[in-house]
Amino acid sequence: MPTYERSVRVFAPFEDVWQFHSTEQGLVELTPGWMNIRIEDVRGPEGEPDPEVLDAGSVVESSIRPFGVGPRQQWVSDIVARERTGGSAYFRDVMADGPFPEWTHTHMFYADDGATVVRDKVEYELPFGPLGRAVGPLGVVGLEPMFRYRHRKTKELLE
């Protein structure tokens, strides 16, 4: 399965960066406008609506309409892990329903001398079966602009 990784060093305290990425609002603010994201529903691990923190067991239901073209695409993300140990933390979401047959996104955070390193790792499979698998490594062409935006926006909002 193809993997995409990107990192950025944010000159902001670890706690601030971790907290920002732990909420629905962080997701919305870090999604490029051209994705036209709409959050449909957010539930916590016990099914409670609109949790303050997206803990393991939370579910985020959203829809996107890239570039305003075509019908809205549903995207359901399950937060399957969320852990913090000292100056490092991560959470992982898995697409339960959406445009990709496989999508696992691990968000990692590391305290670094008053700053924070943010690392994203996405394991994915493109749609269209054998054709998608054949061109899967080229998925970076679509992922790079989105994650470049996310990292630039993180710096803009938190530094």
C-alpha cells in the first residue's frame, strides 16, 4: 500500500499544537477551502454528540466536494488510537466510509526545544481497483498540496 509522509517544525509549544489537533475545529481550520468540507456529525467514544476532544472511539462524519465539482462525497473517520507520553503524542484515524478503499492517517507530535514537530503519515489505496493500485504511488500529486496547506496553516495559526 502506498504511503505518504510529511513533517513540519512549528515554533509553538507542544501542548498548544497537540490540543489544537485534538478537536473538530482543528480539522476544519486545516482543511483547504477548495475541499469544501462540511462536518455532518461528531460523536465521542460513548456516542455523545460534539465531544470536546476527539478521543479514541470518536467518529467524525463529514462530506467534501473538491473544487465544487460533482456530488458531495461522504467521509467517515474513526479515531482508532490516541496516546500521549511525555513530549510525544499521536492519534490515528481510519476512513470507515469514503472515496478511498483504504485510508489510515497517523498524526504524530514531538516536543522539540520549545517547538513542536508535526508529522503526518498516510497509508492509502486509490479507488478503481487494479488501475488505482497501479498508479497509487502517484497519489502524492494530490496529497502534497493538501498537506503543504495543512502545515502552512498550522504554523500560521499557532506560531
